Amino acid sequence: MVWVEEPTRADDFAGHARIAAECRTPVQIGENLWGPHDLTKSISEGASDFIMLDVMKIGGISGWLRARVARHR
């Protein structure tokens, strides 16, 4: 298996982080994240090993960049 995709609810960042910490197979989330806030929260909580974003849901490249900037503040 290459990765486990969204093993719990999309908004359960803490749950994903616990699974990622305990699972030998990488965890992937992201297709159900809505906007920069969700992306920032998932990254800050260590919710996954891989993130595959849905460009429309995240707000395009601008949304991705806003999330990235917010994380570094």
C-alpha cells in the first residue's frame, strides 16, 4: 500500500495526526479541505504525511499561498 487516504472525517485533524503517528503506512489528506484555514490547521497539527489539494476547494494557488504564509507567522 502506498498510502492511506483520509482514514477519518476530513475535519478531524487531531484524529488524522494520531493515525499518522501510529501507522507505518503514510496518511494522505487534502481533497476535502476547504480554504487556507483548513490547510493551515492540518499542517500545524501534523495531520498527514502527504497532502493532495483540490484546487477549487482550497482557493487556487492564492489559497495555498495564504495557508503557507499563515503557517510561518
